[in-house]
Amino acid sequence: MLREADHRETIPFGIASFRIAGFVIWPFGRTTVEKPDAGAPSCVGNVIWLVFAGWWLALAHIATSIPLFLSIIGIPFGWANLKMIPISLMPLGREVVSTDERFGGR
């Protein structure tokens, strides 16, 4: 029988996709940090992710943030799009954590 940690390590790209999806749904009041215990497999997985999916996602976030910055209502969503670029480029070895600052508290 697989332990939970073994199960998580068998499908890293699926877990990373769900981590990105959760961050996309509500990015406000949350940020991403690097896990200190991420090792060489995360680095190799990030290179594979970057080549096949990461740069497309990063370009899409940049392309959608530009029109959002053109309206006053869209500015926070433009910043949220730019905040998603690092996790879209290299999601393995990162985790989403909550911040202490309130919405719009820059």
C-alpha cells in the first residue's frame, strides 16, 4: 500500500498543475515560496516543464496582463497575472502560502 508521500511523488506534474490552478482561482493574499527540501528531481522536472509548458503559460500571463493594465478595474488582476509567472515557469519545488497583507495592501 502506498503512503501519501509516495503517491505525491509519482505524479508531480499533475500535482503542480492543480497547485497552479488553485493559485489562479484566488491569487490575492497568497504568494509562492520555494520549498527548502526540494531536490534534484524537482530541478529536472522544472526543466522538462519549462520546455513543454512553462514558457507558454508565462507568455500567456504576460499577454493577458497587458490589456488588464489598460483599465482601472483590471489593474489588480494584471498584477495577479504577473504574480503567476514564476509558478507557471517552474512549479515543482514551490508551494503556495498565505501572506499577512490584505487585498490591495501594496
